[in-house]
Amino acid sequence: MNASERHEPAGPRVIDLNADLGEGCPNDRALLGRVTSASICCGAHAGNPEVIRQTLRDARACGVAVGAHPGYADREGFGRREQQVSSEDVQELIREQVATLGALAAEAGVPVRFLKPHGALYNQAQRQDEVARGVVAAAAELGIPLLGQPGTVLERLASQHGVRYLAEGFPDRRYRADGSLVPRSEPGAVFHETGEMEAHLLRLVKGGQFATLCIHGDDPRAVANAELVRRVLEGRGIAVRAFASALA
């Protein structure tokens, strides 16, 4: 067996490429030309109404599916510092933030089609029942799919409550053996070398468990990362489309 055969993914032939946008970073418009869906900041952890409006308009122009990206109202920490919150608190903060984004999206003529928590809210929801319950309750109330990591508390609760769950992978992030992400505070948590990232990407898609892959819009290498992911996927016959048929 040669090297190309060893690395040929056995997973799905269609996958989505998403980016976290609307946070005030400089690459949003360029990324929207390269991704198929966008998790757009709701204005609490970053961004502002004008930035969000422009991102929504650009997403519509590029034909990119839009989702809500709510996070803790912790602008100093970019929403990446964990909080002690109840499930009710989580449901309410998501409800309020998605309502804010929804109003701006309606102005732009763009539907909000999925939910993806940001930063610490996302990470806590993967492993903490209390936070996960609030996220799932919000998704159920909104009637939209939820993005998260596979094999987590969040996925289990989403399944139990009839919430469509779209498994997400991170080409630029290192994983622990248990499938969780290495915290950003630890050395080597984020891939910087192209070859290492490409090898990691091939491992992610080979198992076929992911509906979408994430590009972090705040990374200075975000555009190059998106181009690398598309090149690798398309080079192996994997079409890049918005959540395959999941949102059809």
C-alpha cells in the first residue's frame, strides 16, 4: 500500500467548511469566499452591530449559510474564560444573543440556520451537564441544528431532546487522546506548520464522523488555513458544501 492509499479518507464525500466571523477581525470577507457556512458573532464577546451587519451582507452575497455564534459577555477575555452558570442562564444568554443577531440578519435578508456556541461556552457545553442542558434547550426552542464535538455530553443531550446535531472538527487544533481539544493555554494547542496541519486534517476526515470543519477567523493564518483545507479535501474527491444535506 502506498502513502496516498494509506491517507485516502474513508469518510463522507461531502463536508462543510465553517468559519467563526463577525468578531471584528480583518479576514472575514476573504474567508466568506472560501467557506460554506459562517458562525456569526452576536455582539457579546466581540464585534459590534456594524461589523455584524457587514458580515451578514457579505455572507448573503457569497451564498454562505449563516449561524449564530453566542458567547459569554466577556470582551476582555474574548469569551474564552470559563464561567459558573446555570442551565437557565445559558439558555437565556443564547436566547437574547440570537434574538439580537436575528434582527440584524432579518435586515440583511439572511436566515439564521444553526447554533454554535463560542469559546468557553462551547467547551464547557461539551463536558458539563449544566451548561450543555442550557445550550440544548436553547437550540430546541429556536428549532435549529446545533454544532459541537462528537462523543460529548452535548451530543448525548441533543440526541435525547431531538435536536439535530452536526459534529464539528478543528483542523488547526491539537486533540487529546480522549477526543477533547488541547486547551489554548498549553504549548502546541494550535498547529502552525502546514505539513502537520495537513496530516491532522487527513486523520479527522478519514473516520467520516464530521459534518463540518472549523476555521477560526481570528487566526492571522485563517485564509491560508481555509485554502489548505479546501485543497486537501477537494484533492481527495471530497466536495465542500454547506452541511451536506443536513440543512436541506
